[in-house]
Amino acid sequence: LVQIIVILGISLIFLKDSLPSIPYVALILFVSASMFTFLGMVIGYIFNSEETAVLASFSMGSLFLFVSGVILPLEGLSPLVRMLAAFNPFVITENLLRSVFIFGTALQESWFSLVLLIVYTVILFVVIWIIESVLHKHLVRRFMRHHHYAHRQNDKKNKNEA
């Protein structure tokens, strides 16, 4: 949130005419930053070691960047890749920011793209919530089994009975 405020504050110095679009740009940046943060968290939960998580996040970012139109123009790609690139979060965010901030279009005209970005964010949040609840249950059970005195006594009693 602080980074978004700094970016928008600096942009106001150079683009004084775009003051009315600042709330919409802030909303777009907040949703996209949340989505990419949640994506990074999901990647972190999926992989066991820090090295593989970093490698996977770099690979995912490179893939998103490669099919976003920054490195290769989208017009030069095959129609299938172009259609799939339309659902790329980089492309969605860039198109939203360009249309609202630079061209001054109303956010109501680009509502589908914003809703798609929000849906990505919500889906990633739910995935994180599910992963966290499953991990928390397993970690608490493992902690209680190994460190709680009553559980240790029950484990000893069960072993003696068997």
C-alpha cells in the first residue's frame, strides 16, 4: 500500500492532468499487487525449499513477462497464444492501467478486466486459505503429539498395550 502511494504521488508530479483517475489507478494497483503477492505465496507453499520456490517464481514471472507483449509483440504471436495472453495478469493490469491512467477511459468500460483480476485474487486467496488450514492442522497435530505431555503419555500407554 505504501509503494502504491509513493508511485501515485510521484506520477502526480509528472502527470498533473490525471488527478481524477488516481482512485481508479490505486484500485487497479492494489488488486494486481494483491494478486501477485498471493501468487507468490501459493508458489511458496507448493515447494519445499526456498531455492525451488524462487526458481518457480522466476520461471512464472518470466513466462508471464514473455507472453505479455513487453518482449515480443502480441500481434506477432499465434492466435491461440494471443488468446491465452489476454488472460495473463500482466496483460490485464497493463491494459487496465493504460486505458484508465493514460487514455482517461472510465473504469466502467473496462469492468470485465478488473473483475477478472479480482477473481484471480479471490481464487488465489481461497487456495492460500485452504493450504494454510490444512498445513496448520497437520503442524498443530504434529506439535501436540511430540511436545504435549498428555499426548506423550497416551502414546506410551498405547505402545505398551500393543
